[in-house]
Amino acid sequence: MSTLRFRALKETFNRKPIAVTEPERRSSIFGANVFNEHAMRQYLTKDSYKSVMDAIENGSKIERAVADHISTGMKEWAISKGATHYTHWFQPLTGATAEKHDAFFETVENGQAIEKFGGGQLVQQEPDASSFPNGGIRNTFEARGYTAWDPTSPAFIYGTTLCIPTIFVAYTGEALDNKTPLLRSLQTVDKAATAVAKYFDKNVTKVNATLGWEQEYFLIDKALAASRPDILLAGRTLLGHASAKGQQLDDHYFGSIPTRVLNYMRDLETECMLLGVPVKTRHNEVAPNQFELAPIFEEANLAVDHNSLLMDVMDKVADRHNFMVLFHEKPFAGINGSGKHNNWSLATNTGTNLLSPGSTPMKNLQFLTFFINTIKAVHDYEELIRAAIASASNDHRLGANEAPPAIISVFIGSQLTEVLDELEKVTNGKLSPQEKTELKLNVVGKIPEILLDNTDRNRTSPFAFTGNKFELRAVGSMANCAMPMTVLNAIVAQQLIEFKESVDGLIKDKKMKKDDAIFNVLREYIKKSKKIRFEGDGYGEAWEKEAAKRGLSNNKTTPQALKANVSKKAIKLYEDLDIMTKVEIEARHEIQVEEYAMHIQIEGRVLGDIARNHVIPTAIRYQNLLIENVQGLKNIYGSTFKKFAGEQMQLIESISEHIAQINKGITDMINERKKANKIEDAEKRAFAYCDKVKPYFDEIRYHCDKLELLVDDEIWPLTKYRELLFTR
């Protein structure tokens, strides 16, 4: 009997739900561990409070003397909540968050000690940056890097540590994190969108990008996870035959949540409430043991921080409930993978969602302006969006089991397509009063009614309009939302800048009225961006062929997709908008292609280890049992033994063939890996791992999975799919 596997199953079967205590009202604890406006009013002076709010709302600089006052108030608040340490909490280019804890503790004269936390410690820290990815920006021995306070994202307490959200930069000033480019992109889209919004409302002084993410994940018992080396080391199963029952019956989707899982969710949501993460929705997803958690939308920078924090909290709460969270986009073959849908919109300081139709033709013209400009931005920079969601893990998900394909397209629904078709017919130049009336009443004026009845939803679309926002569905569940949001903010900002220049030019040079100029520019954008719009099935070969005819990219692998990030077009975009320098762009590209190669390298090593040290020895052990059986039958029946031992002999032969193919595949894979490792250029090495090493994975897996079907279940060492997916 396979000791570890069956011990893990026994342990899982004996689990009892962990008791959870929840507050009567969630609103009573929401943000209790956050240094939010309410806490700041209590612990800061009026001048300090005003300075922080001015920094949040207007990007104003906080003077050092004021920072000293703020840090004192923040320290007193944190200590009153039981905090003993503080940390600058940042998001380096590792895909995870980082923190270094220091105590509120200083020694003074006479062997005494005090709690101390000054403005300098709040505003800037100097962690050892030598081991964080930097893409060649600095040498490893040059360890200096700086974290700097981001006042737009409030500090919070987790456990006994005050966590201060910060950016992370090299001592030479280049960004080494995900947050810095995001903040720059938010400033850029704010400025560009505000300028355009003033066409419709002079009172608009600020536009915020908003984000509502939907976090999908798998949850399995941690004993079962510990019995699978591939899950522990690669985050996914590298082999395993499909369960007879998977998701065919759709009986898990929106079904009754298992008690253990529900208690985990309740515990998690209580933690989220304390941390100010506004989680609202929970449900079973399509695949067995797959679930989803979603919050109310927030300002994009805060939403990104909250998602990064949530993933860490999910892991810690899962451990309390004897679970392991699988964030990998495709932890199990043959069933749905997990994504992180990013619902993006733009909101003004006057309370208007710029992607939501209004009750008047003018409001709807505003909606159409931002709606069409967003589509045009995606059309012009579709390869950058594909690059923003590229990763070794997401490659497994894109284009399979309800995930969108690698081809970026925009879905808007049949009714809005008809609206754009009508707008495309707008007269070139000045509109007559009759044309303008017809347009406003019968085309623009009907938009709220159309959207009310527009229930179309294309689950194969990577970028879909869903009523009052765009949903970027291609983001992977492991991803940090910062990069997709940075790209989307940047391309929309650039598009809005070009739009305003065109409209102002028509008003000035052609003496057009504002509405006429807007309609004329929008008409041209509709024509130019038409090829990015697609309402059909994104999975079929027909769409691949059609997309190729339209000139759309189809970058199926991460190394292919990432090349767009270092194109002249991308570098010009980011540099013109002051979001990233060429040095920062090229460094990130270097980090991403290196990370890709390392992920494939790790998976190859793990697969080879499991196949040779677990699968093959077990298969040989079972084969020896069969040989003993055949020998026994021969001893009993003599020359006629084959009549009774035919099946066993065929099994012995099949096992030998599969073992031989596994060994050959592993040997060939190792040889290709050695060749790839000798390639000095990081991008070429990534392509080698993608094109030469990775193809062996499926071949090796095929033969391992066949052996799983042949070998006695009692001795098979690896926890099987049916056990991982249906043991709760």
C-alpha cells in the first residue's frame, strides 16, 4: 500500500470543520485594522490630517516635519491595536509581496527602552535589495534600494505588524516594483480623462480608474497537497489521469458550498473586513473544488493592493483550516482553470461612471466617447494587453475550458454593435440640425434602453463590455493586477490625448461645433477599430483564421507575447507618458523571460523526479507481481499457461513499453535543458525552454498517466485526481 497517499486520505476523511466566530454585523468591524480617515481624524492633528488627505487627493508632497507628526499618530494607533512591529510592505517583481519587520523599540540611557517610530522611518526605508529581481539595472553586490511611503493606500495592521504600503526603487531611481508604474499610469489617465470629461462637465477635476477583481482559486486539503510533490513545488499537477467524473454535470457551479470550505470563507471574510477589503461575493465555480471571491470595486491602486494582500491572507487562513489554496491558472488538466477577471472603469470626482450611459443624449455622448476610445486603444495596442497577461502558468489556461483565447478581441454585444454601425454612417463634416436631432434621439438616446435588455455575455472574449465597465477576462489567477491595469490605463490615456487633439483641431481649424467634432472623430475611430470587435466563438479554428485575415496577433506562448513589451511602439508609449523609461522596460522584459525559463526548468526537474523516483519504481513493482503470477500459472498449467496468463503478459509488455518511453522522454528533455542552460541571452533561453524543453512534458505525462490506469490502485503512490477533486 502507498503509505503517504492513503495516510493523507485518512487524515482528510477525519477532518472536522474548524469553528468560526463572526460578528453580528460586518459593518461594525470593517476597516478596524486600517489607518483610514476615521482613525486619522482621531490620532492626527488637523494640519497633519489635511496634509495626508491633500497627498491622497491631489498628489501633494508631505513635508518631513509633518511626516514626524503623522508617524507619531500612526504609531500610537498601531500600538493601541496590539502592534509591536512595523514594515514597509511592497510588491517587488517576484509576483509576491515583501516585508521586513522592525520593532517599535529603541534603547535609551540607563538601560531603559522606548517605543519609537519617526517620520524618516515612515517615509523611506532602505531594505537589502540585492536578491530582488532587477533585470540588470544594478549589480548583485550593490544592495541599496529604497522603499517610499504611498499615502494613497492606507496603512493596516496584520497580526501584530503595522504594514505601510510603499513603492520600491533602485538607488538610481528606477522602479523595481509593480506599484510605481501603476501609480504613474493612474496619474496619466487621470489627466487625459479629465481633459476629455470637461467637454461634458466643467466641474470634473479628477478621474479615477476603478477596478473590481474576481479571484478564482482551488482549495484542497493540505495533507493531500503534501502527498503530491508537483503541487508543492510547481503549484499544479504535472501528471495524473483524469477522474471519471469531472465537471461534465455542472453540478458544482453555484452549488451548496461544502461546510469546511464555507467555514474557511467565513473566517477569511472576517479577516478581510478587519483589513478593509470589501469582499462581497462567494460561490462555487465550475470545476470541482474551485471557488470564487469578489469584492466591491475600488480605486485601482487600492484594489491592486487589496488583491495582493488577500492572496497572502487566503494562504494563512487556509492553513488554519487544513487547506491549501491553489492559485495556479491550471492546476488540473482537463477541467477549468482559474482566472482573475479585472473589471475596469473610469469615475469622476463628481460621481459619474464614464462608462455608464446616462439619462440624456449629452450623457450618452460622453459614454460613447469613452467607450469608443477604449475600444480604439485596445485595437491599437492589443499586443501589449496580451503581453500584460502572459506567464508560464497562464499559457496553460488561455483558450481552454471557458478561458479566453490568446487572440485579444473586444466583445460589446449585438445591440451596441448596431449603435456603432449607425454612428459609422454619420455625415463627414458639420451635421445638419435634422441629422443631429435624429442622431441624439434615435441612436444615442436609446442607449440606456438597449443596455437594459442587453444580456449577451461571451465567455470566450478576453475583453468584454458588461454594461458599465470593461472586463479583462484573460488575467491569470496568480497574477498581480498592477501590470494589466498599468497597460490599460496607459493605452487609454494615450488614446484620449489623441482624441482631444483631434477634436480641438476640428473645432479650431474647421470651425466645427463641439458635438459635430466629437461625432466626426468617433466615426473615424469606429471604422479604424472595427477589426478588433468580435462577437463569435473565440475557441474555434475559424476565429484564428479570421483573426489572421484581420491582422490581429495570436501570440500563444509567453516568450512570443513578451516581445511586444520591448517594441519601439511600446517604449515610445511608456516614455512619452512618463510611465516607464527604456531602462525600466528592458529590465522588466529581462526579468519576465528569465522567470519563464526558470518556471519551465523547475517543472521539468519535478516531472523527471516524480516519473523516475515514484512512477517507474511503482510500475516495476507491479510488473514483478505480474511476473510472479505468470510464473506461478506456468508452474501449474505447463505449456498451456498462456491460455490463462495472456492478459498478464500483455500488461507486462505494456508496462515495459511505457517505462521505456518515459525514460527516453526524460533523457531527451534533460539534454534539451542542458542546451538551453548554456544560452546566455535570456530571451533566447526562454524560447528554448518553450519550444524544446516544454513539449516533452505532455509526452512524459501521457505514459505516466497510462501506467496509473494499469498499476494496482493499492500501490499507486500519487494521490489521484478523483481524490484531489472530490475529497472535502
